[in-house]
Amino acid sequence: MKIRFIGGAGTVTGSKTLIESNGMRILIDCGQFQGIKPLRELNWEPLSVLPSTIDFVLLTHGHLDHCGWLPRLVNQGFKGKIYCTSPTKDITKLILLDSAKIQEEDANKANKDKYSKHEIAEPLYTVAQAEQVFPFFRVIKINEIINLDAEISAVYTNAGHIIGACFIELTLENKILVFSGDIGRDHDALVFPPVKPTKGDYIFLESTYGNRLHPDTDTKSELEVYINNTVQKDGTIIIPSFAVERAQTIMYFLWQLKEENRIPNIPYIIDTPMGISVLDIFANNRNWHKLPEEQFVAMCKMFTMITDYQETIETIYNKSPKVVIAASGMITGGRVLSYLEQYIGLPETTIIIIGFQAEGTRGRKLLEGAKDIKIHGKYYAVKANILNIDSLSAHADQKGLLNWLSELKTKPTKVFLVHGENQAADELRIKIQEQYGFDCCVPLLGQEAEL
């Protein structure tokens, strides 16, 4: 059996792990690379194996860095089955359509304004190509055995990261391989805590926050202070947010603060069509989250929901104080860019960064104190107040990742640390070896291992 790390190794994006066994090829996740240009350029490279030779894709969840390369895979000849949970299927469809739309819009704008380095800028994939992925989906139920063939089976178990997210136990050649996907937190506001694996010969564990602990702070109190301070200056609060889960969590906290009369009566806006569509997925999958129906309905009523871009323009040019939640979470694209073009140069503006910011993204640059930021080929001076709420991450921190391994009944043969930048993964490797004595390694991108 061979394992090939063709994405999500040494980086938190582009997750793709290929298993080859007895003539069968299985791809765990099919993510898009984000962040620095050398990583983004990998999206244009062909896979190290022909997509037509891959039999199955098993998706852990629907974030772009785990599913965003599927249109390229299908376009290049994949004809197999894509297994996932029902919420993951719905989220992946939204993510792919939104990504394709943004790619098309960015290519058109680059061609129109002539700021592309290419003679003709092209999208990584089109909306039509994204739609070609959908017939390959096969929905599975949680905790049920899926027989991929006579000798290979898989089981999906709740990982607590976002709605529908699971880790996967893959049984083949009398071995159990456990792929964590992204592991959530034990006390998330919306989704249930991650289940811990009890067995596994080989563990493939994410390491996004492998060298960090989340601060023990009160997220609601931080939001309360940031919003009230900004409104006193007649400023606008912009919260770049991942459309899936983080946007809904922020909505929930803001609704609670408003119910408790701790934040002012100003417009609260969610301007991410995909984030709004995700609310329907929450409504249709109540067994996957903790939010009671009456609170969910009341929360939604509090927000002005913008889907039409003309409403976005009108909102941007209305300079009265407001709170705007807009995608994308790492400020790599989406409508948040239109807000930042107009507001990032105003000292009364507050931009609240939430969640992990990958290397090379605008979000990471703002957190690191960038004096200017490039949007659509133009530089904008950063005069807004840039703040960070670490406690809103949807990923387990170092302590949470270590704890996720705590119920293994037998010692795994090896733990591979994936989906993390090198320093984070290596620090987690040391902690795992110290705490459990497990053989642990950090694979490089493109590396192959024989099991």
C-alpha cells in the first residue's frame, strides 16, 4: 500500500492524500491551494497520477481547501464516485459554484482592466465545470460502513469542525487508516464536539494549530467592546468571514449581544450569498447542530441579508455605522474586497479578523501589520483598525489535537501530521511523541510512503 501526499503537506491548503492498494486508487479530499503564489500556481499543475485512474474521492468536509479542486479533477477525466455526508454535499456545491463565479469574475476584471500578467487571464474553472462535479456525489450516513469494494470499507464519524464534517476510518489490507480532516473544538457554539477515534494503525492528523493554544477569552465581550468603540467614532465594522460556519457563529453571538442590549441598534448585515444559503443547510439539517429552531429564526430576522450586488454597492456608499459580515474569511476574494476598497483607508473603520489566516493571504498580511494591501491590481493604504479574535477558530488547538488522540486503545504504527505549516506540524510532532510515545512524522509535499 502506498500513500502519496499531493496536497495539504507543509501547508494548510490543497488537501489531497492518495492511497494506492491492490490496483485501487482512493483520494482523501481534493482541495484547492490558497495563499502565496507558489502554492496557488500548484492548482494549475496536473496531478501526479491521471484523474481517470482514481476510483473514489472521500470528502471529509466542504471547505474550499478540501473540495475546491474537484472541478479540475472531473474536467481532467475523473469518472469515479465522490462520497460525503449530506450537509457536505450541499456545502460543497455552494463552495464550488461560488469559487467558480469568483474565478470567472476575477478573470474578466483582469482582462478588462489589463492587470493580468497573462495575455488572456483564464479562470481555474468555470461555473459550468463546477456543475459537472455534482452527478458524481454519493451521500452516506454517519457511522455506517460503506463498502468501496469487497476488501475496502470506510466509516464516517463526526469531527465537529463545521456542519457535516467527519473524520474517516478506511479499512484495507487488514489495516485501519484514520484521516482526521479538520478537527473542531469541544465547546463550539453551534456544532457538536468531535468524536475521538478508538482504533487506527495509521493516523493522518491535521496540524493547523499544532503550535498554538486558543486564548481563554470571552468572544462576545470582545465583539461588544470592538463594536461599541467603533460606533462611538461613527465607524463601520467589517468582519471578513468564512461563509460556512464562522458567518453563522458570528451571527449567533451578535444576536445574543443584541438580545442582551449590549450592542447598539444599527444595521447588522450579512453580505455573502453563500453564507445566506448555508443558513438553509442549517435549517434542513437540525440533527447536525445545537441551535434551537426558535433561536435560529430570531437570529435570522435580526440581519439584513444581501444577495444582489447592487445592494452591496448601496450599502458600501451608505457611510453610517453598521456591522458587515462578508466573505471570504482570509480576504482572498469575494465581496469583502469591495468593502475594503472603500473602508480600509478610513481610520474610523474596524476590521475584525477571525479564524486561521494562511501564509500569503491578505488576512495574514493585515494581521502582520501591512501598511498597504493590493486589491484588484491596486494598492490601498491601511488606516483602519485591524483587530483579531483568535477564540473564534473552528479548529482544535494543540491541546485539542492531543486530546483527540487520547482514546486510542492501541498504539498506532505511525502518525502523519498533515494540513499544517511546517513549524506548527513539527511542534505538534514533538508534543505527540512526548505525551504518547507515538512514532510521528511530518511528510513533505509530494512525498510517498509505503505502509
